[in-house]
Amino acid sequence: MPTAPHPQSTDELFHALRENHQLPYGRTRTVTAEELVDAAERFAEPLPLVHALLELQEAYTYGSDPRKSPVVFARLLTLFDDRPEAFDERLRHQLFWRFKWVANALRALPEIPLASLRQWLTEMRDRYEKEGLGLQPYYGQAYQLAVHVGEDTTLAYELWAGRRRTPYSDCEACEICERALYRIAAGDDERALEVWAPVLAGKESCQEEPARSVAYALLPLLRTGHADRARELHLAGYRACRRNPSMAGEVGRHLEFCALTGNEARGLELLAENRNLFDEVDSPLDQLDFLTGVEVLLRRVESLGHGGLPVAGYAGRAWTVAGLCAEVRGRGDGLAARFDTRNGTTAHSGRRTARLDRAPLLDALELTLRSRSLGELGVGGAAGVAGAEGASLAVGAPVASLGASASRAAADVPEEVSELISRARELEEEGHPGARACWARLRTLVATREYSHPEDPALGPYGRLCADLLSDEAYRAAERGDYAGAVDLHEEAAGLYEDAGAPDDVVLARACALLAAAEASGEGGEAEAEMKAAVLADAHAAVVRLQEEATGLAPYIEGRLLRLRASALGVRLQTSGDPAHAAVVFAEADLLQEFAARHGLTTQVSGAMLLRAGTHALSGDLPAAVAEIDALRDRLASDGPAWHLPRALGLRGRLQFGLRDAAAAHADLAEGLRLAAAWPTEAVDTSRLHADLAQACLYLGRPDEALTQLTRSAEVDLRDGKRVDAFCTYVGAAQLCLDHGRIEDSIALLDSLLGEPDVIGGELDDRLVAQLRLLRARALHAGDDLKAATAEFVALAAESAGWDDDPGSHAMIAAETAMILGEAGEFDRAGEVADRALAAHVLSPRYELISNCLRELARLRAQRQGPDGLAAALAHLDEAGRVVDAARAAGFRPAGRSLETALAYEYGRVHAYVGAYEDALAALEKALALLGEPGAEEGGAGEWAECVRLSGAVEGIYLERPAPALVRLDAAVARLTALGHLEECEPLASLAAQLRDEG
């Protein structure tokens, strides 16, 4: 079925060909190219058919469909023989260039006899000689055939490499790759890397390079001790070839690299991302290269004892590592045998065996910020690495360890049910974090059909145990911020406790429900601070009444109720920020501490002291807070509980931030993390400790260490089920990477997150996913991948247009998108998107952002289009002027330079770009007047100096009036020097020296 109406004229056909040429290689582009060939055949003149056939052959070639490429080329060659006048010099060049494409395609098909391959090379040589073309490209193809067959490669290399290049030779980058691979085959890694240097550095490139060279250079880099460079190139190179059928072999080598560097889990993730290659690669040679890399990975994973892991594979069934490995082994062996049979050698089987037998080169190499183990994939990542077909295998699969802390918590869990229930309640009364493991075990046992509740009056009825489990679940819900859910669970638990005849527990559960309900009153940001503070005060009063009305409460219940009372008032103080609320918090904390000390409730004593320290901090008395924490630390060291030490040190570290002592904060937080390793993460808030330590590292100028701590914080949140918190932390890590120039790290991290099953399945908050995509688009732009960045920005702008509840975010995204489109030269589309940004700005003003966008579009138009773009550029600036007027009327004050000054400067720059130098100088002088003379303070001198520099260049160089320009520049240099702005002087002094030299 046609994908679009057939063109009715040659103009429509050529337009359709141009549009199709912009599409990525793949089925859609190929099918459309086939339809356009059918349409071109309806026209009498041959030229439309020539262009359509060229487009179709390119689609087949780079869509990894080698069987059809030679057929199309045969039609082109016939057209050239019959109607040579239809081929101008450009078309003729394309035709003879593509002899090499056909040679490559025929080599990739084992059913083509070797004699036919050599016959085609003879045809190529004869045609080149007839047309008077140099034979270096022919000898290049002869060498590649010799390498493919595995015979006479040295002679073939010398015949090719010693000849002068011609206009029909492969590009420099491709030839460099072939020369380097020749050195690799000879066992000379060092020499190969020297040859590869220009390509790996990005100095030589083409459509396939440097991605192809990178894939082959990874292992030589490891073997020569350049692991960091291999890591860097893996991140950039993989992104350039992923999911691309024509680069399936290169993808296979990235999988092999992961397998040989201790990154088997990442390898499985990349395999899942490239599952399309199992079915979309039609080239047998590319299939062989890809499948060999896949088998290297799967064999390694299976050897590590993870053969049962779900994994992405051929469509139509679920695969495990072991099952897919066997399938891939059979297919790979079969393909290698077919090529060897055709060639009469054992070259392909031998190379395949060498790759499969290669031992790991490194035990571990951290490739990404989000390194995961195979065990972690077994817990929660199975669906991610297996895809939809394999997700079912994760259900009921054995759960691997979630970390050392979890296993430690489980170590003391009794096996016998009665003992387990007693132990859980004992630990719960103590506030010991080990209670969580006991409740988790009980929850599992109770859920089974075989569970039989012990008939022991001391343990109480089954309903009481169910209430205990509901209470534990409620505490977990509150920790996740699900206060509404916690209320329901506590209320349900209270009812069951009442039925079970446990009045103390009824009181505690209802008190917990009251406090959770007060916390829930602020969810969604709808409650004002004063309202929530009042609700918390009411909750405190209600808990007091509950406690006063109850009689004969156990001391630990009394202690818990006192802690809830103090906590309610502490949260009220935090919510309101009113110092007048501090006194009652101290009073409640003192009451709690006195009661707890009298009854030996060490956990509540510690809690009271923590609360006092926090109250001092909220009141602004940081030294008193530190003193309280120091006293608590001494008490914890002697009397316990030990699991409170990490929290105490965490708070002390945060207090040190307030005291501007980042080094002390780092020391406290690092020690807190060291001690936290002995306890379950949720009990000591390990995630918060990592995040705070990351902040300390940033203050101390250690961004790499900060990134490590941020990702560890996110990993802890993921394991604890706090996915939104984890993703928000990952966003911060990705942004930090971007800010410090680690662009590929940022992109790799974001790609990993966007590949998570709940993201792909639409289960994660769509705005959070949009934030991930927006950051990725910015990273792609920073990494000079303008095409990919533009595509992502355009998609986000279209999606955010439907955010009726958040027009400001749409304005931001649309404005950035318009600037990216302008940078790509698509000014009409940029203008349309900018109009949408303006419309959203009217609903939710973004003065500075919209002004920046319009000025940038004006600059780009003038710079790219010259005088032809002046009218459109001035229209953008006029619109920016209206935005500036509205901002002034609204009393808006920008964070950076004034919008008026920036607009005047841009008028000057735009006029300078189009050669209207008098107008440019007038606008720049207006900008200087708006700026005023610089002062000694930093911030404005650089902007003023740049305005003076451009004014001097316009006046002295383009208007050829060096004398007044020098007066302007010399005065500015003197002024800046006197103020101590020496760095800002340098470009002005350099321009002045240039004017004097030229004068």
C-alpha cells in the first residue's frame, strides 16, 4: 500500500526525493524510495528515474539490504550506457563511485560465487580504464576482497596503499580505518592507533566514520593501556551506531567491549536497546559480525552463573541468556561456514573463534555513571533487558541481594514463626531497624496458603499480626511521602488492633494516623503554610487528648506518643518558619527526653536530642545545634542506639554547611556513610547522606566525586522503591555532567534512564520524563549533534503545546526549540515555533527567555542570510522590543544584563552582519549609553568591554575610521586597567594594536 500519493510532476517527484533523503535509514525510507522509483518510471525523460534509482540504492545500501543494491545499480548502469547525456558530471561521479557499493554488497552475500565477485571487480577496472579514471579505488576493493577471503592480503595491501588517491577513492577516514585494521591483523596495536589518530580525534569523518573506527579501536586501546580513552570513545561511538541496521557489526563490537571489561549488565541493556537488529539486518556479513559480538556477551554472562536471566532476542518468544546464546551460536556458526565454503578458506570461522575465545581484558571498567551488576538486573531490571517478550520471566524469579545492608538485616531473622513474631515486636518496640526484615519475612509467610497462625495467647490472634503488618506498611508509605495512604493503613490497623484486644496499639495507630493526615494536608502544594501549621497544631492537640484519655499505657507506647507530639510541633515550626513556635517544640522535646531517660528508652532519648538540635537550627542558632549534636554523638557512642549515629552525623554535616565549613561537612557526612553501611539504607537515610556529601564535594571543587555520590544516592532510592526521587537525583547528576563538560556521560546516563521499563511504558510522571528528554536534547546540542538535538526539541515542543496547566514550561521549550531550528538554518519553522512560544509567554510570562530567543533568531538570520535576512531579523528584534516594554511595565528585573541593553547590542550586531555599519555603530553607542561606565565591581565590565570592542571594530575596520576607534579603545583600556579589570582589557588592546599595525 503506498505510503503517500504518487507525484504528478517532476517537480513534485524531486521534492518528494529531497524529503525522503532527510529521513533516517530504515524500512520507511526504503519503502518510500521504492514507490518513488515506480512514480519516476511514468515520466518520459530519464533524469527523474536516475535520481530515484540513486536514492533507492542508497536506501538499500545503508539500510543493510545488500541483495537489492546491485539490482538497482544494474538499472543505473544500463541507463548510463543507453542515455549518457542524462548524466551530468555530478551524476556520473555518483555512478562510478557506487561501483564500490556493489562490490561491498556482493561480498556480504555468501550465495554469490567467488568468481562472480572477481568478475565484478574486473568490470569495475574495465569501466574505470575506459572512462580514464585512476585505478586506486579498484585496488582498494581488490584488497578488501583479499581480506575477506583471507588470502594474499599483503600483496593486495601494497598494490592499493602505494597508489595515489583519486576523486573516486574512499574518503580519508575510511581509508585510514582500512590501514589501521591491516596493522591490527598484523598484531601491531600501537601502530594501528597511530594511524587511527586523525579519525579518533574527529579530524577526519564521513557518514560511517568515526563510528566504525571507534568500534574496532576499543580493544586495541585496552590492550595498550588506554582504558580511559576506550571508555570515552565507547560512549560517543555507541551512540552513533545504535539501532542502525547498517552498523550492526559495530554494535556487536560494543557489546563485546562491555563483556570484556566487566560491564556485562550494561551489555545486556545495550542488547535490549538494539533488539531490532535481530530482525532488521538483511546483510549476512553484518549479521555474522553482530551475532558474534552478541555471543561473546552471552557466553560471558552465562559463565558468571546468570544463564537464566531474561534477555532481548528474536521477536516472537521469550529468551533467557542460555537459550539465546545457543540460538545465536547456531546461526553464527552457520553463517561463518557459508562464507568459508564460498571463499574456500577458513578465515571467517577462525576470526569468529578468536573473538569468542578472547579472555576479559579488565576485571572492571566503569563505563557509565550508572553501573549495575547482573544481580541487580535479576531483581528489577529483567523487563528492561528482555523487552516485552521476556518480561514475564522476571515474575517469581529468585531475588538477588539488594545490597550488603539488606543481607545483614536478614541475617538475624528467626526461622520459627512464633519466635519470628516475638522478635519482630521486640525490635519494633526498641525502634531497631532489624524489625523491617522480620515484618517482611512475616508478610511473605502470611501470604502463603500454608500459613497457620500459632495458637499462643502471648502472641495474640491472627488479626493482631495483620495489624502489625499494616502498621509497618503505613510507616513505609509515610517515608515515601504517601501520607494519604499511610492514614488509611493506620486506620485499618487501628480497627484490627481493637478487634484483637490491643488497646495500647489502637491509641498509637490512631495517633500516627492523625499526624499522617496533617502531613497529607500539604500534598500537591495546595495548602498554604499557615493552614498546614494550624492543621499540625490541631494534630498535636488531638494526640495529647488521646494520650490523656488512655490509661495504663506501656512506657514504650507513651514514649512513641510523646515523640509524635514533639514531631508534630517540629514539623509546624519547619512549615511556618515562625521562631515563636520554637519554644513549645523545646518543651515537648524536654518532656520526651525526661520520660525516655526515666524509662530507659534510649531510642527516644536520642530522638529528643535530634529534635532539639533541629529546632536550634530552624531557629537560626547553628552553634547551639552543633553543640546539641555533639552531646548526642557522645551519648550514642556510649549508650546507643548505634543506628542513630549516621543520622546524627548527617545533621551535623548539614549544620556545617550553614556554618560555611564544607570540609567539616564532608568529614561528618563521609563518617556517617561509613557507619551507615552496617544498617539497612532506609533506617539511616543513606540516600540523603550520599546527596549531602555530593553537595559538600561541589563546595570543595570535587565534581567527579560529587557525581559518584549523586548516582549512589539515586541507586539507593531505586532499591527502596523511591523511583521519582531517584530520577530527580539522576537529573541533577546529568546536569552536573553537562556543566562540567562530561557530555557523553550525561547522554549515556539519560539514555539509560529513558530506557527504563516504566518510562517506556508511560508509568513514570510525564513531566519528569519530559525533563529527562529536555536535558538530553541540551546535551546532544552541547555535543554538536545538532540533527538529533533538533529532532528531540521539536518533539518536545509539540508535546508540551498540550500542557494547558503549564504554559510557562511550553514557552521555555518552544523558545529553545526555535533557537535550535534557527541554528540548523530552518528559519521558517523557527519562526512558527517562536510564535507559539510568544503565545504561551502571554499566558505565563518568560520575559528574559523570550527576549533571548528573538534576539538569537535575529542574529542567526543576519549572520547566515546577510542583507537578504535583514528584514526578518529586524522583525524579530522589533518583537523583542515589545517584550522588553512589557517587562518594564511589569516591573520585571532580569537575572543577567538588562533586556534594553542586550537588545541595543543585538541591533548593532545584526546591522554589522549585513554591512549596515553606520546603523550598527549608532546601535552600539546606544547600548554603551544604557550600560554606563563600568565600576570596580565584577559583572558588568565584561559586557561593557565587548560592546566597546565591537564598536571599535565597526568604526576602525569596516568604516575605515581608525583614529576615533583608537581613541575609544585606548580610553576603555585605561578605564578598565584603573579598575583592575585586566582580563577584559586584553581583546581591546589586541584590536587597538591591530588598527595601529594596519594604519
